Amino acid sequence: MASILSIIQDVATVIGVDVPTVFMTSQEREHVELAALANEMAERIGRAYDWQALAAIATYTGDGVTEDFDLPSDFDRMPVSAKVWSTSIQSPLSAIPDRDTWLAYDVQNISLVFGAWTIYGGQIHIKTALGAGATAKHWYQSNQIVKAKDESDVITYSDAFAADADMYRLDDQLLKLGIIWQWKANKGLAYGEDLQNYEELKEKLIARDKGGRMMIIGQARMPGNVDLALPVTVTP
């Protein structure tokens, strides 16, 4: 994990600008442009895929009355397949993406036996209210794509580069390639090969980040009174 200064120094040698010894505080026009582009590209990469490094769990604790909870301060989005699970019931709460449907539930004061949720206004709204001490949890993607470490080795996270020593939480090489192709595109230079290199690496990293599709330990558990269907070896 390299510092943003180190990444930009590598970028500068490719795009033909002065290699900075300091970066985030530099007033050189090209360095200021690169700083803005670095933050833009870092954010774009973070939103290109549900990276495991940025995955987090939100937890809301009920009091029997509250139905509206603030989303985590670093909330960027929920994965499309994410569900909200409550300690109150064994099945996930029902997602209500349609705003008018949710409004109808609210206006008509409909009691939802199994619970439902929706997101708007920077909050997650849960009906019926979680009981006192009950919790609801869901996965989300954090917007804190930058890692910083102070002189006491205390680690903090943020959504943008602010100091030369800040580090990118995702892949350094992908960020470097992204800055290079977008810089060239912004300046009207040929960037096709650089964009291709960026896209190819991004797809490889996404495939690697997904991990294995299935893990099996030991033999599968099967009831004793059933026969195994396909796939089996069939003798003609």
C-alpha cells in the first residue's frame, strides 16, 4: 500500500509533468489538477464494484418506538442484493423501494407483521418499530477509501486524500492507471491503450475480489431415505 505521493510520482513520469517532492500542498497548477483527479478517480473506482475492503455492517438498536435511524456516517450505498436482518424474526425484513408504496403504509398506518424498510433522506426507516433491545443489521459499502496514519501510528479513514502520506485502500496500480488515462483524455492526448490497461486490470481485480463461489467441508448432509439425483455417473 503506497502513499498518494508515491503514486503521483509514478504517474508524473508517465504523463510528462514535474515529479513532485510534495503533492497535496503544492500550488503548481498541474499538481493541483492531479490532486483533484486522484480523488475523483479513487471515488470512481470505489463505486465501480462492491469491494470487500470497503464492506461494512450497519447496526440499529430499537427502543420500541423509533422507526427512523440515521445511516452510518461513511455510508455510500447498499449492495443490490443486501438484506436487512432483525433479531426479532428469522426472515429478512421486506424491502420497499417504491416511495409511494411506503408512503401508503405510513399514511394508512398499516401494521407490518414481518417488518419492512426503505431508505430516504439519509435515513433507513423500519416499520414496525424494533422492540426495545432488538437490533437490525445490513451490509453496506463505505465511502472511506483513504487510509491515514499519524505520527503515533493511529489509523483513521476518510473519503478523500488530504496529505502526502495518505494511502488508497484499494489497488494502487489501478488508481495509477486510472489517473494516467483520464489525465491524457482531459488533455486531448491518445489514451486508448491506457484505458484498455486500466479496464483489464479492473476486471481481473473484480474477479479476484469475488473469491471462490463455493466452499465445501466434509461430505454433504443427506437424509437417509432419499436417493441422490443428477449429477451422477449414468451407465448406458
